[in-house]
Amino acid sequence: MTVGEKIQKHRKNLGLSQEELGQRLLVSRQTISLWEKDQTVPTIDNLIRLSDIFGTTVDEILDVESNNQYSENQPNEAYRFTFSKEELNQIHRLQMRAIYKRPITLALLCVLFIVSSIETSAHDIVIGFAFGMLFIGSASSFKGIRMHSKVWKHNADRICKTTYEYNIFDDHININLYRENKRTSEFICSFTDIEQIQQLDKWLFLQFGGQTFILRKNDLKETSAFYSFMYKHPSKTIDTPIPNKWRVSSIFLFIASLLSILGAVALTGFLSSLNGLFTENMWVFFLMTPIPIASIVFGFILKSKGYKYKKNIITGVIMNVLLCIYGSFVFIF
């Protein structure tokens, strides 16, 4: 019987729900669920409190002699990582670059649209809508960036004080966390439970069970099971290198989607110069919708092949919605 099964058995014998047991331990229901599924293991403090609640001993819960099935075999790979503040700051800067891309792109798009609308003497409603998008987008992005920085600062202090030990077996990974040479937490992850692996320059980010762990790529073996997993499961790998022909098409459709609304404004302005009507000519916005639709379709093609796809889908959806909204002004006004 595993540790999780023992916790579940004792909990049910006492007639407690996961939420009720979590309240006694001051942890969430999700944490209890992860323990019972053997995806994580309680800390020493929580094991002691569990033994008090269940009226048993820590050794009985752990069942060291018969239950620790993973300790009988030697791991195929073993790594120990510690991270300095300088290294974590470098990781943070790389993450922030990716975070800044979207708000900057949105801000530039809004500014270009506002300038184009003013030059073509667009309707005040259109210009006001663009200013509103710029303001709301900037405020939302600022809030998100500030929150990310605050959370990262808190986590960085904790990571610097922790040593991460990874033991790789045939079908699972055993992760031990140490502080001051004392093991504080243990996580057991089956390869089938890995949610995704993200590549970021010199590091890999392993995610499972709501947890994220950092691995230094230079310290991994060339034949590491992590690389094998990424090769076999491209859909669970972020930043998989895209072949040149796919990358060029992705960038082209991404840029074309961003410029589609400007093209619609320019075409509407041209027709307005001929007949003096702007709002009545906004039906031409619908003519540009095939471009973002193509970006969305191509994004799903990239997703099926395990490549980075979100920017094409997100941009395509946003631009398509905006084109339809502006195109409908001809019917509204």
C-alpha cells in the first residue's frame, strides 16, 4: 500500500472529506488530493500532524520497509541543482522579454490604427474605441507584469535556499527538496503525468501536478530521459524549433493579421475619398477576414505538429473579431 493509499484509508476511516482534512492541516483540498494520488508526498511537519490526527505513527504511514518501491532500484540518472540569485535573475529577464512582447505588439497596433484613423478622418467612435483598447490593454498588461514580478521575487528567495535532487528511473522521476541538508519535500512523477516541458535558453522547466521545477540543460546527459521525452511528445514541449518553411509562414500570417485592420482602414478611406461616405464603406472590413482566419487555421496546423502556435491563433482571433465589429458599423449606424 502506497503512502497516498494509506492517507486515504485513514481519512475515510475517520469519516473526513479531503477538504475537512485539509482544514485541520491548514492546506488546500488539492494538496490532499495530490498526496492521495501519490503525485506529491507530505512534508515532515505534515506527516507528524497526520500521525496525530490518524492516531498512528509516521513510520506506519510511510511503511518504509514495504512501501518504498522506488528506493529498491538505482536511478538511471541523478542530478542535484542549486541556483544563485544571479542565475534566477537571468531567467527572470528572459521570461519578462516574452511577457513584454504581447502588450508592446498590442500598443503598437493600437497606435498605428489611431494614427491611420486620424489621417483618414475616421469616425470619432472608431478613434475612441482604439484609444479605449490602448488604455485597457496597457492597464491590464501593467497589472499582470507587476503581479508576475511580485510572485517571482517571492519564489526566487525560496529557490535560492533549496537544493533540488532529481533521480530518474525507467518510468518515473523522484524529486527531493533539501534545505540546510534536510529533506523537506518529495515529489514522485510518472512520465505520463508530465504536463509540459518548456525550453528557455540554458534551462528546462518541468511542470506536473501544478508544480514547476527548473533543470540546467548543461548539466544533463546528452542521452537524458528528458530529451527523449521531448522528442517523443512534441505537443507537451514549448519552444520546439520550427523548420524554416513553417517559421516563415507563421511570421508572415502573424504580421499580415496585424496589418489586416490597417489595410481595411486604408481601403475604407480610399472609398470614402471617392464618395464622401466613411461609415457606409466599412463593409470592406469583412473583405480582410480571410487573412486572420488563415492565421488561425495555420496555428492549429502548427499545434498538431507540436510547434509553437499560440501567437497565430490568438492574433487571428483578435483581428477577426475586430474586423467583424468594425464591419458591422455599416449596419449599426
